[in-house]
Amino acid sequence: MTTGSGVSFVVPVYNKAAYLPDVLATIRAQRGDFARQYIFVDDGSTDDSLAILERLTAGWPNTVVVSQENLGSAHAANRGIALATQPYIKFVDADDLIAHDATATLVHALEGRDACLAYGNAMRYKSLAEIDLTALIPADSAVTIMQRPLKLALRNSMFNPTQFLVKTECARAVGGCDERIVWSQEYSLTLRLANRWNFLKVEASVAFLPEEVPGRLSNNGGRQLQRVTMACAYFLRDYPELPRALKQFACRRAAGRAWKYARRRLGAGYASPWFWRSLLSRLSLTSDPVAFIERCATVYDTTPPVEAAASQD
């Protein structure tokens, strides 16, 4: 599979020394006839991540290794977007692996179609022996055009950064990631993109995610849900012109998640405010969607903070 389009690989890194050798190997092993740029943004790692990046990418063509203070994965991703010189950006989380045909497959799907990004499937693995990154991805893998994907994006996070490839001009046009969500990058960017363009879903396994990563932020389910909820609130505040039906849908999703969390994790009953917020949202009785969703996010304040010590996704 070949393509003449160029790709900037953008990899935010924070304390991923143990994973970087394998991650770098799969990025370097990408098959396909396309120009490449490699951008690594070390976000204030306190382990050997920066030294490993500099050592293992020495001699790579068109490579940028940036070191900055710890400003969060959203800022690191935006810095990569700003530095990108190629028409496509392939994000890779610094503990994930990509199939050798992943990038070419996504570029092939996206070229000539009316969409801003293409994403494939992700598989979780316990050991490297379980996966074959070298397996050929069929050139005729099914591609589904997801028109007006914003409601789907508001329903659930559709993919992680390693699963998708985006047109650089589109990522810049929407302002990149929302840096108010400091420790998360892809969801706010997904919402912004889904509000303007179609997505493509490619039926191929392109990303491989380790099941267990000590200190990974997504290990803390409460905080992850809080980040998703606040990303929705900020998005609605930034785009007040959205249809009322979409705003009410976002309220239902936020309140439903909050009530489920309160019931399962906090032992809340039907007399709790979380149940009544869920009910109000189902009846579309939320007059201020942004404030309503922000209140839903407070249920997760009972979750112990982990950001200071955790590795970023």
C-alpha cells in the first residue's frame, strides 16, 4: 500500500521510559511510500524518557525532540500540532504500539474522501507474544463514512489517540486540544472536529494497547469520567449555537454517567441529587446545559486525585 502524502507522527511523552523502545520501533517500522516527520514532546518526564528519545532517534531524518516543563498532555499534543509540517498527523500514545501498516491504511482511507480523520480498531494485549504487528492489513478493508458524528462523540469517546490519523489543517482549524482539560487530549479534539466534519471508520486493527500500565491516568476511572464530563461542558460553552437537542443529549449522557457512578461507587440511592439530575435530564428540563454538566462533574470529586504522580495517557 503506497501513498504520496506525508505524515507527521506526534508523540507526547511523560515517564514512559519502559515503553519507549517498543513504541519507537513500531513508529520507525511503518510501511508505505509517504514522507515522514517525527515529533516527540517530552512533557517534563522525571524518568529516563528524554534520554531514551534522544538516543534511540539519533540519526532519524526529519525528527524533532522537544523538552518542556510538565504542562499536560493536551499542551504537549498542541505543541506537536504546531510543529507538524506534513498534511497528516498520526498521534501515538507513548505506551501504545501501531501495526506496521497502520499509518498507510488510514491515509489510504482518508485520501479523496470528505472527512477530517480516519480511525481504526484497537486491541488490548497482555504480552507482546499475543500480537503480530507485521501482519498485512488488507488494502480493501471496509471503510464507513460517519456523517455528522458529533452525537456519537458526545455519547462516548470514540477512539484513543493511537487509533486515528487527522488532517493537519483540520486539527489547526479547530484550535487543537482544549488545554483546560490538562491531562487528556483526544476527547476535546474529537468533539471539535466532529462538530465540523465527517469521520471515517476503518475495519482494521491499527493500535495495540497494553492492558496494564502502572500509573496510567485512565486507570483512575472517576477522574477519567470527570475529564470527559468537563470536556463536554467546555465544548458546549464554546459552541453556544449548537442545536438544543444536542445540548440536551449531552446533559442526559453526563447525568446518566454521574448517577451510575454515584450508585455503584458511592452507594447513592433514589433520594440522592444524582438520581434527580438524571431524571431532569431525561425530561429535558435543564435550562442551562453548561452549568448542569459542570454540576454532574462534581460527583467525581470523591475520587482521590492522581495527576501529580501518574503517567499521562
